[in-house]
Amino acid sequence: MHKLRNTSSLVRFRIGSLLVLLMALSLPAIFGLIGYGIYKGEVKDFVFASIAIAVGLFLVILNFMVSKKAKCPLCTMPPLLTRRCMKHNDAKKLFGSYKLRTACSISFTRKFRCQYCGEDTVMKTRQRRKPPVW
């Protein structure tokens, strides 16, 4: 089990995982609002759908900014972003997404398995060594 280097990376992982979960929940909501707007045919519903699309794009940009610095302590790859790198043989998907599985495990179990190197990481920071007293 690996631990994170500092508290800022811990905060980045937690915020990034929450943003990934919000994006996963907002996508069906956006399609639902668009479908409801088409069904009802009112302009007010399309305004709500356009606001939801703008919020979704804001979440995507914010997730990219936060998650690009949240890196695995062993392989230094960002597990909350989609890269086209080779995945580990034991990497598993959740609803077709590696980063959604990582975000759920960070949010609910406080640990995650990196899909690139396959190592477990606990959402705790390393203990600093005390300098020797002479």
C-alpha cells in the first residue's frame, strides 16, 4: 500500500473524484432535460437544458484542471484522467470507464488501485521522518 506525498495531493484526489462522479451523474440529467424540452416544446425547458450543458462543460474543465495534478505516487500517471496508455492487466472498468471506478473507490473506500501500475494507494499522507537529534 502506497500513501500520498502531501495533503494537497490528497485534496486534489478527493475533489477530482467528486467532480468525476458529478460529471457521470450530470450527463444523464442533461439528456433527460433535452428530451423533456423536446417533448414539451417550451423555450423555458431548452433554457434549463442549455444551463445544464454549460454547467457540464464547466465541470469537465474544472475536473481537467484539478485531476491533471493528482498523480499516482508510484507511476506518476493521473488516474482520474483518460489517457491512451497501456492499462494494467488487473485494471477493471465501471460502466465502461476506468476513471469512474477509481473515483468511486476514492470516494467510498478511501483507497484506489491505479489502472496504469496496478498498485494500491491509501488516501493518507506519508509520515514525515523526524530529523535526528545530535
